[in-house]
Amino acid sequence: MQKITYAKGDGIGPEIMDATLRILKAAGARVAWEEIQVGESVYLEGNTSGIGKEAWDSIRQNKVFLKAPITTPQGGGYKSLNVTMRKTLGLFANVRPCKSYAPFVKTKHPEMDVVIIRENEEDLYAGIEHQQTDEVVQCLKLITRPGCERIVRYAFEYAKLYNRKKVSCFTKDNIMKHTDGLFHKVFNEIAPEYPEIEADNWIVDIGTARLADTPEMFDVVVLPNLYGDVVSDVTAQISGSIGLAGTSNIGSECAMFEAIHGSAPPIAGKNIANPSGLIKASIMMLNHIGQQDVAQKVNDAWLCTIEDGIHTEDMYNQNHSTHLVGTKEFGDAVIERLGNKPDSLKPEFYDSSVQITIPQYKRGAAKVKTLKGVDVFVDWKGEDADELAAKLQRLNGDVKLSMITNRGVKVWPEGFSETFCTDHWRCRYEVENGHPASKNEIAELMKNAIANDIDIIKTENLYEFDGERGYSLGQGQ
Ligand code: NAD
């Protein structure tokens, strides 16, 4: 018996969880269930992350968590439970298989069978945001080498295990050359280790357009967190219904399984929600814990139900639906078909060892890091960049003002009068003679700035790593 933590969640959560647990029990899942409370009621008790200590203890002890969707209360101050869970438990990989079940479920893409693998912890989800001036707020996008290596390797290992032919990488590295550039670079480093799997790269905008138009072109897609968030919902939706897909959040210790949709409050308690997303998540969970026999049985029965036209409202269609059923009745229909094999829908392949182990990250030898200057961010309400430059040039020492940009656009020297400027100026000081700068010079620059009433809101050191520039030159460079 494997102990598994579960939460019924909010909205349609309890109904779809009830149907799912009944199916798993009837299919003979060897599981001892432990229920925890998370979500709306916990938030409203004053816990800003929607989960209490006992619930954490249960998940950390059992290591596997089946979660129904929860409602995040309106208003500020509440942190996303999912983001908290992913980051706290190190659930670095979000895996979302999106497959069509044509002709039984209506879709424009009857051939699609795509798995989205989304990095789950980094990127703009670090949650580091600041207001810096009256007019400007910023959010830090953090991409790390260990994070990229882990998710890219996971994508290739997943492709290998599930006999997939291709892994595609989506980034925007034509603009974000250092952050998305690192993700792309790591992808190019790891791909040759899997010569049997084709690898290709896409800029995320055109890649998403092609994926939405011709999903048959894609197999496994690996992406940084934010793109993955958007692209995985688009992909699930075009497969037929958002109510059909399950997802897993995998870490090296723990794993969380859930439907991809939310708690759908308007249809809660009406016995009309489709429980398939959570059922699919539970099949992924059974597979993860090594109960492939049960996973196979539940998936086959679910496919038979879909083939027999027993459909909830969201998938109901004139041509292929025979019975419009509620959440509970859909669950009953799956239970009735346990042991049956589908006629035309292809069964999934479940192998015996499905836990993907990623080697521990090994930090390479430290690179030679050379300080070349500093970007000083200044809050200034003036309009003429030449006037600001004249003030700032008075601070010149061994590091000298070389450039001012506003929202990444160069406004000094030789700015254009047409460029719109806010009150947030990035002022770059660099060494001129090619020698390294010193931190004392930078500290001196700060002191002089304070003495000259210049409002510095942030600084960012400029480094070379093994002689390679580690900062952008300007917008998109
Ligand atoms: P939603 O996914 O709950 O609903 C979007 C639309 O899809 C609605 O029309 C809904 O009726 C329909 N829908 C969703 N699931 C369905 C199902 N199983 N069967 C039939 N129709 C279904 O998204 P939302 O309305 O943006 O969010 C509602 C709440 O859910 C919010 O509080 C949000 O924070 C939360 N949410 C939770 C999770 C999670 O716990 N993982 C994920 C997304 C949203």
C-alpha cells in the first residue's frame, strides 16, 4: 500500500475528486489515502499561502499529492498555493500531455499528441518585483544554469522513456539573449547526448503560432516557466477541452498531480463538471508510483467511456455523444468499463520503470569574473538626457559615463528627440582603458552621487566571465 495525500479542493473539486477516488478504488489501486485541507477555507482562516503545517507534513512524508483545484480568494495578500508548492517542494518539471480524442471529442486537430514540459520554479515566477520610481515597476527574470539543465534533461529523458521522436525548445532569445539565451544554449549542449531524438529550436511567438495551427508538427516541447504557462493552456484547449487534461509537477523528492483547469465556481455543486482532467492526473500518479497495471486499466476504461459517447456537457457533440451525463454518472461509466479495451482510440504505453532520475547538478570550475563597470539606475524627473548626462559626468572617475538609456533605448549620447522617456534612467559607467574596474571606485561613485543629490534607486555591476560579456549592450543586444 502506498500512502498518498489528497485534497478535495474548492468549487468543482470535491465532485471530481469523489468520482476519481471511486474509480481508483474500483480499479484496485493499492493506495492508503490521507486527506488534507488546502485552499479557500485555509486562506480565509488567515493563512496567506492556503496551506497549513499539518498539510505540509503529510505531503512531505508521503511524497505524492493528488490535488483537486482550489479557489484563490479575491483581493490582495493571498499567495498562489500552486506556485508556493512548486517552489517549496522543488517540483521543477511540469508535464502536461495534450492529446486529441477525435472523432469522439470535437477538435480541429484530430492527430495532435503533444507533451508540454514547462520549467516550474524560475523565470518571472521568482516573485521579485519592485516599484522603483513613480512611473516604473520591475519584475526580475531569473534563469539559472542548474534550472535549465534539469528541465532540458528531463524533457529528453521523458522523450526517450515514452518513445517520442522530437524535443522542441521555445524561447525568445533573439531579444533576451542572456536569460532565454542560456536556456537555448543549455538545450543545444544537452541535445547531442540524445542522438536518437530530433531536436529543434523555435522563437516562442512563431513556435506557438505553429503549434496552435499545426500541432502534429510537435512532439515534446520544453519551455521556460512563463511561456510554458501560456502555451500549455493553449495546447490543452485546442486538443478538445480544458476539462480533459491532467498534469504532473515532478521534483526529485515529491510530486503533485492535478487537473489543469481551475475550480470553476459557476458550475460547482451542479454535477456537470468533467472529472477527466483529475482522472488523467491520477493515471499519471499511478504510473509515477509504479502501479502501471492499475494506470493501464483506468486509462483503457476511460478511453472506452469516451468512445461509447458517454460525455459530460463540455465534450458533448451531436455526432459522437450518445449520453449526456453528470460528473457522478461519468465516474460510474468508467467503473463499469474497467477491464475493457478501447476499439479505436489508441491506448497509452505504460512501462514498468517510469521515474526519471536526473543526475545531481555539478557546478563547473568558477569562471574568471572581471568587473568592467556599473549600471546606475536613477530616478530623475527631467526630460533632457543631455542635462542629466552633464550632471552624471561630474561623477566620472576611473569609471566614466558611457551611455544613458530610458526603457532600454539609448538617449545619450546622440539620442533622438522622438524617444519617449519616463523618470527611470539607466546610466552606464565603464572603464575606458580595458583594465578591470574596482568595487572601491564604484563605492566612490555612489558616495559622489549622494553628495550631488542624484537619486540612485539601484545598481547592477557589469562583469565579463572568462572574457565573455555578461550584460546586454542595449535593447535586444
Ligand atoms: P477554470 O478552469 O476554473 O474555468 C474556466 C472555464 O472552464 C469555465 O468556463 C469553467 O466552467 C470551465 N471548466 C473548467 N473546468 C471544467 C471541468 N472540469 N468541466 C467542465 N468545464 C470546466 O478557470 P477560472 O475561472 O479562471 O478560475 C476559477 C478559480 O480556479 C480561480 O479561483 C482560480 O484561481 C482557480 N484556479 C485554480 C487552479 C488550481 O488549483 N490548479 C488552476 C487554475 C485556476
